Amino acid sequence: MLAITDIHKSFGQNEVLKGVDLKIDKGDVVVILGPSGSGKTTLLRCINFLEKADHGHATFNHMEVDLNTASKKQIHEVRQKTAFVFQNYNLFNNKTVLENVTEGLIIGRNVPKGEAIEIGKKALNKVGLSEKYDAYPSALSGGQQQRVGIARAIALNPDIILFDEPTSALDPELVGEVLQVMRNIANEGTTMLVVTHEISFAQEVANRVVFMDGGVVVEEGTPKEIFVTPKEERTKKFLKRVLPNEYTFSI
């Protein structure tokens, strides 16, 4: 469904992505792990053209796109197939919860307002916010705001949802409610590419885990292959550091 090939991206002299390849099939839940600065977020942003890659190609359901020279029409077509959940919510503070969800449908996809409202309500119901249609973001907890962000993505009915560390801005007690919503939509067959530090989510929900470091994919495999029998020394060291009590492989 999505294949990206040889993505490179530099910021000045800092080469952040050094030739990343990734393939995602329909229904996959792929989790990208790695230390800060490994290029995970930049990769997601290049896929959705929030950043322009210096080099690389992507195929979205047989539509081939050069990630450096894509036309405005091609970028629009890619964004019609994807949705992005940001780590800092990116909600409009002057709009209600329901308006935040329907804005992209009405403005970006020309959905009639009445139809957009029905879609928006269904999406908010799915993330447990049926009583918050008319609330403003300032009246919500961080977890609720992020659930609005997820509802906004669901409402677009994309081929794939890109999650950029969706729990990193949350207080620890609010992380669970967002991860549960993500589990629910993954169980419905939603294709997801998730950058996260939540190892438990990767273990329980992902069908593939990608470990990145230094702008490259170091290793990828099933959760069992990555968490139980990792092959690369860099992967082992990372897991030892983030979960020091759970792994007994030698490094």
C-alpha cells in the first residue's frame, strides 16, 4: 500500500535521513522506535510533505511520487490518502471540538457541512468524546485533546494514519487513554505508522517494529524478533537502556 525508497533529508550540514526504505501493507500497524535524533519524526513528515525530502520516492497504492520534486497536485493527492496525528495536538483553540474535526472535511475535501457533522460526531464517539462536541480545547485534558486529534484523522477516512509520538506531550496518567483508542482503531484494521517510545504498545499492537538510529533503519521485524531475539548490537543496547530489567540477551 505504501512503499518509500531511499529517503534522504538534511537540515544544513546535519544529515538526518541517510537513505531510508520502508514498506507498509494494508492493515499493518508499524511502530518506529529509536533514540531522539534518529530521524523518526522527519521520516513521517517527509512522507506527508510537511518536510520536503532531498531525495527519495514513494508509492501510494500504485501512485508513484518523487518526494523532492512532487507537484502541488501530487502532494494534494498524497494528503488525501493520509492523515497526521501530531504530538502537540495542533487543534484550533477558537473552534469547538466538533469544528476541529469537521474543518478538514469541509475545507480540505469539500464535504457538505451536514455530512461533515455526522462524520465528525461518529469519529468523536469512537474516541469516547460524545459529550464534548461543543467544548473548546482549553476545557479538555491533554489526553482528550489528543483524542480529538485522532478523531480528526479518523474522520478523513485515510488509507494510512501517521502518528508522531502521540503520547509524548501527555502527563503519564493520561497516556493510557490515548493508547487504548489507538488499540481500538488498530483492531478495526486501520493501517498505522506510529513513531512512539511506548514499548508496550509496540509489543501488543504492532505487527512490525522498525528500529532507527543515525538516520537509517538498523533493524526491522516482528515484535518477537525485535524484542526477544534482536540481531543488531545497536538494537540490543537501545532495548537494554529503555527496558533494563526485561531483557537477558548478551551485548
